[in-house]
Amino acid sequence: MGTSIVVTSGKGGVGKTTTTANIGTALAMLGKKVVVVDADTGLRNLDLHLGLENRIVYNLVDVVEGTCKLKQALIKDKRLDNLFLLPTAQTKDKTAVTPEQMQELVENLKNEFDYVIIDCPAGIEHGFENAVAGADRAIVVTTPEVSAVRDADRIIGKLEAKGLEDHQLIINRIKFEMTKKGEMLNIDDMTDILAIKLLGIVPDDEKIVISTNRGEPAVTDPASKAGQAYKNIARRLLGEEVPFMELENEESGFFSIFKKLFRR
Amino acid sequence: MDLFKLFSKEPPSKDVAKERLKLILIHDRANVSPTFLEMLKSDIIRVISDYAEIDERGLEIKLTKAGEEGMVTPALIANIPIRKMKDSAK
């Protein structure tokens, strides 16, 4: 029996789909049998992040409606044999699926896969209800901005109200240079405010744009900083102790001690 | 650039963000509607008026935070200026 994990955030554009694609790929690279599920019916994008948009025949709504078998809708990844995508419909809306149907679907997937990673749509409405319905764990993605943190807090409250207590935070797109100058919320600020366990920090990385352009998740690029961060996150999900990334370009030595003294 | 910051009184913008967030989250988490505090206020006035004469305009009720860092819970703080105690209270 596998584990289902929903990737959610409340606010849109913080990197849920990127996170889903990368964690899914990274877990598969670690040898796990993984399926990533797009729960954003009507606005599907996970297929693009994996470069599988041209291979879609059936989708999640077809499975739920009984048009096809679950296996027929699963698309095998280009690179990894143990990674699959369950895309959703682009021409239906979120009411095409009920939370009960979603729960049953995820249960079925858990029988086949080690990890079922569900990409949740933005918002707190029907789509969110569907995405979290079958989840055992939740990953809350946020960025160091007031609006994203506020929405993350709201989502955490919603998850807890549903009894989904196993939730962890990913802080995405952190700019170390700015946090160092006090111009951006830092990791301590955010964990302090949100009172949630930290799963990982992903540095702001322009290369992510290139990864998405090509439909190749950043974890497949050994040189990518964000990719490395996602690989660390995947290992932590498996229960490994992996230290958090050091602040980049952290000054050290005698001079920095002086600087720090003056900054106070 | 850094030298200017050394002498300026303005706090770093991330501290401003943090403070703003802390306050807004207290309201979000408590799920308090604006009318709630007003209703509470008038009820408190009604109850206390039986025992004391209070300065209604000076009455202040606000939602704030209590508890240790990290384990913040919402708390109601009421400041109720008493003009004089009523005889019945003695």
C-alpha cells in the first residue's frame, strides 16, 4: 500500500505544479514507483511540466466516469519507467469529479504505486476538496511573500479541520541575497509565523524557466540548484535526514563577524 | 548603501512583513467578523453596567495574541474605564 501526498498552497503561482513534477520525478529516480496526479481539472498543466502533453488520450475524468480503465489513462514518463502521469480533463470543470470519487481513485492508485503525488489547484473550493480527499499527507508550498504566507496559513487551517495533520512546508523561490539584507522574509520568520514543520527550501532559480520550457523537471539537471533542493526534499519524504541547504554566498570569517555586529 | 542603513531608523522590510502577517493571521485564524467585536462590546457594556458606571466611549476591545513564541493563540483584550462602582455592587 502506497502513500498519497497532496501538494497544495492556496495561492496560485507559487510553484505547486513545479513541485509536484520535481518531487514525483525525484522519488522515481530514487527507485520508487510513482504516479503524479493532476487534480486541476480545466486548467491542467502537470503534463507540460513533464513534457507529456502530446501523449494524453484518456484522463482522470474519463476514469471516474467509466469511459476507460485506470491503466489506460496512465501515461508513462519519457525518461523513467517507474514514473507515471494521470492527467486530468481540460474541457471539463472541477465539478466533474466528487471528493468521494477522488478518494476511491487514489485508493486504487495506492495499490499500484509507492507514491501518489496529487497536484492541487489554487483556491479553497471544489478543486481543493477533491485534491485533498484521498491524501494521507500534505505538502504546503509557499513563497516568501505576505500574500502567499497568509494563504498557506489558511490552507493549513483547512487541512487540520479535515483531520489531515501530517503536513509539511516547502518554502519556494527564496532569494538568499535578499533575506541576508532583511529585504525578504527568511526561513525562521516563516516557520515562526506558520508553526508547521519545514520539509524543504527551494532557492529562486532562473533555470526552472528553462526546465519548464523544455518539459524536463529540474531534478533531471544535475547542475540545477532548485533541482538539488527537490532531490533533498524527496529523500526527506523517504524518512532520510538531509540537512537544509546552506545559505548561498554566506559570508564567513573575521570580516563578517564585524559586519554582523554592526548590523544589530 | 549599507552605511545609510546603519543610521536609518527604518526597520528592514521583512520585519514589517512579519509583523503585518502576525496580526492579520490572528484575525484570519479566529475567523472574526467586524460585527462580532461590536456585538461583544455592546453585550459587555450591558453586563458591566449593572455593577459599575463605565465610560462607554473609552471602552476598547481588541483581538491580539497571547502565549509563547510559536504557540500563539488569539486573546481578547478589553480596556474598560470605570467611572464609579454602583452601590448594588458593594
